Amino acid sequence: MPESQNAQIMDTATKPDPVRGVDASPEYAEGYARTHIIPQTFEYRLGYIWLLVIDSLLKDYVLLDVGCGTAGYHRLARNCKRIVGLDYSKTMIERGRVLLSELGLKSTEMICGTFEGYLPTEQFDAVNLVGSIGRYTPWPGNEAALEKVRIILRPGGMASFAFVRPRTVFQFLKAILFPRRTVVIRETRFKRMIQRAKLELVLSIDIPGSMNTYVFCRSN
Ligand SMILES: C[S@@+](CC[C@H](N)C(=O)[O-])C[C@H]1O[C@@H](n2cnc3c(N)ncnc32)[C@H](O)[C@@H]1O
């Protein structure tokens, strides 16, 4: 299917929304799955820079990927031992399981559920929250998620996050006046949240044209 047609379907398809309890439509999950049945171009890889950073810094690691969707990008991870993909959407998980077998990816296990309700029985070498918290819900009010990341990371483990900086005066004011009603957050505020959760900031990356600022932290 041509990319433009895929974009049209994605515009009208139902997105998953854990806050309102809405699951993704099959068309939406299919649209996501298709984005991973393409060659690994420079732009594709750049879109998953958080995974490439973790994969280049860690070896034989176990990653918890929160909001993994259909998880096809796990094919970029060359050095992982195992990935646990967690997603609220049953439809995304079901399509993801089929996609993983289509792509021959054996190291990902997919679990359906929210990060907030997830009770792991192990500690992880890496935890990713890019694309879920800070995108679906604002960072302010989600301090518990950062705390949880620190608890489930093994000492020395890495976490990846993303936040959206204000780009206009209106967004800047909205972030100050209504911090829980916008995903836009000032860098100083986000970094204070990281500090309070006792995570150590090691790297941050801005990519021109991307809404996200990627942040990598370690637990001590
Ligand atoms: C924008 S999609 C990204 C999917 C995938 N990471 C990718 O890049 O292809 C975000 C996914 O995060 C999931 N999600 C959002 N908030 C979540 C939460 N609190 N717990 C678990 N999953 C969540 C949604 O169901 C959705 O499938």
C-alpha cells in the first residue's frame, strides 16, 4: 500500500487511549505494523534513536519497552538478550505478535497492560518510556512513573524518556499555567522531575524536525 494511503487510514483509524479506555482499531494497528515492513532507511533508524543509543551502550541487556505498539522496530536491537514489550492496546499487541513472527524476531515477549498497573517480577537493564508517558499523558502528575522506572531498573541500568519542549510563546505559557493539561513541558521542569526521582541524566538529544527531546538516565 502506498505510504500516502497508509497516512490517510491512520488519520481516520481509532488510536488507543489508555486514559479513556479506548483500544486501537485493527486499521490503526495494521498501519503501525506496515511501518516496520520496510527497509531500514536512515530516517527509519533515526525515528528509533532511543533504541539505537541503548543498544550501542549496553550488551546482553533485558529491556522493558513501554508502549511498544506492534514492536516491529525491535529488529534494530542487535545486542539485546530479551525485550519485554508492554502495551495497553490488545489490538496492537495481537498484531504485534503476528508481525514479530513475520519478521522472525524471537527475543521479544509481548504483554498487554498499562505501565501503571504492571508489576514485574524482575529488574531490567533498560526501561523505555519514549512514546507513552510524556506523549499520551503529561509528565507533571506522572512523577510515580519515574519513581517506578528507578525501582524496576537494576543499579546502573538505563532509562530512555522523551519530552516535548514549548515551541511558541503560547505553548510556553500553557506549560507554566496548565502543566497537567499539555504534554509540552519546559526543559528545566522535566530535569527537576528526573532529579527528584533520583535518576542521573547522562545524555539528551534534540533532532531538528522532531517534537521529541530524548533523555537518557541511569539509576545508581
Ligand atoms: C504512539 S504508539 C507508539 C508505538 C511504538 N512505540 C512505535 O513507535 O511504533 C504509543 C503506544 O503506547 C501505548 N501506551 C500509551 N500509554 C501507555 C501506558 N501508560 N501503558 C502502556 N501502554 C501505553 C499505546 O497503547 C500505543 O500503542
